[in-house]
Amino acid sequence: MHPQLLAVTERVVSRSRSSRLDYLDRMERARDDGPARAHLSCSGQAHAYAGVGSDQQALAAGSAGNLGVVTSYNDMLSAHQPFDRFPDLIRAAARSVGATAQVAGGVPAMCDGVTQGTSGMELSLFSRDVIALAAAVALSHNTFDAAVFLGVCDKIVPGLVIAAQSFGHLPAVFLPAGPMTSGLGNEEKAKIRQQYAAGEIGREELMAAEMAAYHGPGTCTFYGTANSNQMLMEFMGLHLPGSSFVTPNTPLRDALTAAGAQRALSLSALGNDYLPVSRILDEKAYVNGIVGLMATGGSTNLLIHLVAMARAGGIQLDWEDFADLSAIVPLVARVYPNGLADVNHFHAAGGLGMTIGTLLDAGLLHPDTQTVAGQGLAHYTNEPRLTDGQLDWQPGAGESLNQAIIRPVSDPFQPTGGLLRLTGSLGTAVMKVSAVAPEHRVVEAPVRVFHDQDAVKATFKAGEFSGDVIIVLRFQGPKANGMPELHALTPVLSVLQGRGQKVALVTDGRMSGASGKIPAAIHVCPEALDGGPIACLRDGDVLRVDAVAGELEILTEGVLDRPPAQPDLSANNWGTGRELFATFRQSVCSADRGATLFGD
């Protein structure tokens, strides 16, 4: 075991000791109380069982396990459309082992790809906590012995994990839908977006390319937040081994769905192998998740989500933990946007099984964590196979089948992780560096300051970005407007960089999980609305964004002596449902504490 891995883990354990013990005590008391269906009135039970048809008698007898299904199905999201079939698969799988299953409830699932650059994106981050609340309502009937959670995309999995920990006395298995089959290559798609931003092609050509890229059911195939979520669920032991990147509507996908449902039931308190989610998601599991994020160059969004997820289980993570692990964990995967391959290519080249195996061999993961597959992360070096219609797990490739996509720890793409923490006189920020070329990792330039991304685009179209520039986009934090992603700026920034200009983005907002070649210091804390130094900047001030030394410095003297800017943000308060989220904006904590409503 690497000594720094052990040191970070012990630091997390020590920091979390009081809150973690309180959480585990609550979960033990909830377990002792057990599911309430046996204690319900006859009328209450009749309400709970009225819609289940032939399963009514088994539920009334109370002897069979009952599985709660929390689903994020809708047919607007390609990633979540396959969940339409899952309840029937799960019910059949439960009945085959003498148990029952009910859809406990649904949670909302929005697509950041649809809302990029629109006011709807200002609800995106808050949707995570809405999802947690909705899942809690679904499980509040307290009639379940175990649960399965159906979710894939950006805020959905973190929200479901928060809820699962609130019901942490129950076993929980997460069931993914899988990625869509490969379409138009990601590099070609990015090129066409840049051409459109530069006015070189029209909207018709852009639309054709986008439709060729996003063409069927399943998760988008680039390595953004959705697929980073799937990686985490394997590294943290909530998926069945090797299940993350199996494509939808295939016999193997269906077999994994059925097996996941049966596994959740087998872990309930009714049997001899009781394993609640509160015992799986401990400090070691979260450290393993951070290691996976660094080793694969995952989404920056998870630096917010993991903190919030951990807090729900009484575990206190700090961005310092991420930085210290990034310093020792090498980047072993190159998947778009930090490579040409998509997740299907990654999976075929050895995928998560090979990644986990090489990190275990190097002492960079805790090998002894509890998982839904049993104790020990070594289970996750195996891969699922269908043999004569029967599902089993066999040893994975054990080595890379394509060195351009995945490598062992002994021969990585870079010696440190794909995510970086920046600190300095401007505050604290994070950057995804796995796709940023070394020559672009240090930018020292005058700033142009903006308060909305449309103004950035207008300035670009007016030809005003003529030299080296650091674009500062502020009042984009969780308290100001819900901390929207700013991925719609990527084509503009890419064009500037492609012209040979030194360019960087600095913002208290978020970038997409697909943020790539442009150095972007994001999640700046304190945010502008809290009077952070970013609120004191003016056009022409000089900043240094240094992704080598990990620094974010104001070089112009006297900046911090100025009063912070006080813009009119009233337009953020209404439209597209934003008026319903005023309480969220008023109550949310800072990004480095998870940008959540929950916790202290």
C-alpha cells in the first residue's frame, strides 16, 4: 500500500470520526426497526400491495423479500431510455428467487447536454439534491428489504447515492443502462463545433454531425460526468463487476440487470449475508473512488459530487485529499476528451477491470473494501460473460489490449492524476489537466471580465479577443445562479487557442465533464457573490494560471483593496422554473463543501 494513500485515508477517518459514528449509529437503529410493512395496519398494507397482482399474497405473508426500485427513467434522455424495460426484468428476477419487487418511485433526470448555454442549466446542479429528496420520498414507505437504483447521468447517480446513504441500513445495488454504440468520432464532432463557432459551416452541417454522434439509446460515449459516475460505482463497489460499459438492450445487459436485483435481495437482513450500503460506502471506498477519478482523468464535477455524497454518510472529504491523491496516482487511461477513444473502445481494451487490476498491483487502492460482489476489490478485475445463457465472471484481460487507450501504472500517460487543485491569492479552484497539452498549462495574461457567457460569445464574434487573454466569468457560483456548466464556451475558447493565442478560463461556475484542451480554473471559491477575490477583478488585471505548480495568482497589485463588484442578478431569479429554487440559492453551501443543501 502506498504510504500517501494510507495517510490520506487516515486523515479522512480522523476528520470524520464524530460524524461517521453518529451516522452508523443511526443506521443500526434503523436496521433494528426493520421494514414497516409487517407493522402497517391492514388498510395500509392493502394500499401498498393493491397494484402488484399475483405478488399480493407473498407481500401480505411477509416472508418474502421485497425489493424497492428507484428509477430515473424517461425517454428524453438516451442514457435513461433503456430503463423502460428494467422494472419487468427486475420483477421477473425477484419472483424467480421467491421474492417480490415494486417500483418505489421515480426521480427527475435532466440532460446537461440539452440545457448547455440556456437558463435551464441553472437548475442542473440543484437537481442532484432534488433527486436525493425524491428518492427519499420513494423509500419513505419503508416496506422494502433492499433497493436497486436505476441511474446514469451527471447529477442522477450522486443524488441517488445521497439517498441510498440516508437509507443506509438497506442493501443497495446500482444498475446502469450502458453506453450507446459508437457513432461519429468525438474528435470529428469537436472539430465541426469549432468550425461552426468560427462561422466556417452552417447550422445544417452542425446538426447532421450532432445527430450522427448522439444516435441511439444509452449513455453518451465520451468520458464525461455520466461515465465517470459509472466508473465510481465500480471502484466503490455498488455495481456488479464489469457492468458499467455493457451496451443497452443486449442479452448480457439484461442478465446483469437480473443478477443485480437478485444480489440486492440476497444481501438483505432476511438472509445470512446482510450487507447494507452504509458498510460498503466507508472512508476506504471513497478514497478508492477518488483514485479511480484521478487515474482515468474523470469529470471535474465529481470534485463537488463526491464531497456531497460522502457528507451524506458522515464522511468529510476535502479538496486537499483529492490533490494529495492526484500527486501519487498516474493517469492510465486516455478516453475522449483526453484521447481519441470512446468508452466502448476503452471497455474493449481492458476497461475498468484492467484499470483496477493495475492500481491494486501498485498499492494504489484499498483491496479489502466491502462490495456488492463480496469483500475485496479483486472481484472487479473479472468481467461478466454469458455461457450457454448463464451469467458468470471470468478473469479479465489482465493487460492492455490497446496501449493508446489504457496502460499499466508502470508505463502511464502521465505520472500524476488527471485533475488538479489550484490555490493562490484568487482562492481555490480545480482544473482537469488530462487533456491540456503541457505547453498550454501555464497562462499569464490580462483578464477580460464577464458576468454571463452570452457576453463572452458576443465579444468573440466582435473580434475583440486579439491577444493572450484569461477570460474571467464570475457570478456563476451556486449562490449566484446555481453554478451552471459553461461547456458552451468550449468551441470559442478552442478557436482562440487554435489561433496560437494563450487563453484560459477562470470561473466560479462549472465546466462540463467533457471539458478538455483549454486550461480552465473552475469552481473558484470563495465565489463572487460571497465577496471572493474574483469579484474584485477588472479588465486588464493580470492573472497567472499555473497547472504545473498548482497556482492561481493575481499579479496586479491592489486588486484585493477594491470593493467587490455588485451586479444586478435579478434575472437569475425567474423563468424556466428558477423562481422555485430561490431557497436553494439562499441555502446552498460552497462548491468545496459539495454545493449541497444537506449537512452542516
